[in-house]
Amino acid sequence: MIIGAWLKFLMTPLVTEEAGFRYVLQPGASVKSFISDLTHQNIIKHPLLFSILLHIRHDSTQWKAGEYIFPKGTTPRDMMNRMVEGKGIIYHSFTIIAGWNFKQVRDALHQETELHHMLDHLKDEELMQKLGSKETHPEGQFFPDTYYYMTGATDLMVLRRAYHEMEAKFKQAWDMRDANLYFQKPYDVLIAASLVEKEAYLKQERPIIAGVLINRMKKNMLLQFDPTVIYGMGDRYKGKIHKTDLTTPTIYNTYTKKGLPPTPIAMPSIDSILAVLHPMQHNYYYFVAKGDGSHQFSTSLPDHNQAVFTAAKVASQKGFFNYEKARNIFKH
């Protein structure tokens, strides 16, 4: 009679719903609290027998914390096996998009409801200190990729992984850099890569744009990369930049300040980093977007001005751009 009841308990499914049963096993949760919790939710109907099972198994200390989905038909023994093996833990994903700035990363992390939020109480400098970084500015320091985490993880944990991933990827790329590379400091490469990331759409054009950037720096020319103006504008940017924005000095405005901006302006992809470490050698000093994702590259200012007018005329015909306003965006 007792053996029959025991066998029936072991073989009777705890989960009968088609959708299964979702449960978050908190780190350090006790057996007592676990049984009480599932009894309260009417999953465990025989708490005494469940306690005996756990006593016999002696493996509750091996349970892996996380969010579980127990499918329909899960028996007591199945449930224990899953928690020991960590089988069925739900992982959530968070993606850092190449080209995002750190404010966008912060905002996106804040929307992750399954994360424990610590960044809300940390300034950028405090965050970088916690990560052990010698840089106090977080821009460009986190590798664009998809990161998986369990319920209850912190946003700081996700960023720590992205930070170390950038460290590893960048070091590997830096060690394979071109001989006689123009940039001697790794941080300058990261800054330049962020500019390339924001300007380039096509992968094959990234080394060309990197070459333009380096050519202009060698000639002591203003870089005049529009994304630096936008970054320097901060919250003042409302989707368009005007001539007054180009002439208003900020520490990031490469229309008014020579050289690289003081920090990266976005999270560069590995393609942009490699483009700066292996730039294409050419005689281009100018480029303008053609409206289809590609750019027209020019070696001289007259050729560039003509390319600007041609691109503007095509865009104007498509209703994307005011042809007459093209006069206001010449580089020099």
C-alpha cells in the first residue's frame, strides 16, 4: 500500500497545463521555501512525499538557479533532474547594435524587464571604474553582439561581458594591424573606428572611408564627419543638422576642431575596427552619400562638389533632399 502510493507519487505528473509551468528558482533558495512555494501554487500536492524524495536524493545543493519552464507531464523526479542539470533554464537575449552610442545602450538595457537594474544608480565614470577600465568614458567600449542572460542577472553583468568581449576582440585585431599604421595608440583606433561605423553602410567601403580619414589627418585637414557634429549636439539633435550646427564649436565637432574627437562616438563593429587597422591606400579625400547606401569618393574638392550636386539632384528628384541646399554642405 505504501509502496504503491510512493510509486504513484513518483509517476504522477506535477504539470498538467499544455503551456507548462514557469518557475524562477532564486539563488540560494532553500528546499523548504521551494516546496512551500510550489505547494501554494498547487503544483506540489503532496509536500511530505516531495520532502522525502529530496531527502533520499541528497542533491538539492546542486540545484542551478534560473528561470525554468517545466513542460506538461513533468514528474517529481523529472523536476529534480532538470534543476540539477540546469535543463530547461530560459535564457533572455540582449543585443548591442553596432553604431549605438552608450546612451542608447543604457536606454535599451533599462527596457529589459528580466534584468536587475544597477546602472540607474551609477554614473558613467563609476561604471567604468567597476569594470576596471582605465578609461572614464564608456563610449565605444562595449562589443556589439547578442548576449544571453538568466532572469535575475544584472545589467552590469551584461555590460561586463560586452566590455571584456571588446577587449579580447580589439587586442586580437590590434596584434594583427598593418605595419606602419598611422595610428600609434589603440584608443585612437577605437575613436576612428567609431567614425567609420557611423559613416559606412557597406562593409566593402569601410577600409576606403578609413583611408579618407587618415588621408585628411595626414594633410592636417578638418575631418568634417557629420556624425561627430550630431554626437556633440547631444539632445539638441532632432533628426537634422543645419549649417549653424556645422559652425558651432563643440569638442566633438570635426568641422571646427582638427583631429579626432576626444572619445569614440559609438560602438564600432569588428569590421570598422579592422578597416582602421587595415585601411585602403588611395588618394581620396572626400566622399558623399549617393542615397543607396554607397558613397561617391573624390580626390579633389571640385570633383567632390560636383559629386555633392549630383547626389543632391538625384535625392531631390526622389523627394529626399532640397537640391538648392546642397550649397551649404560643401566640405573644404
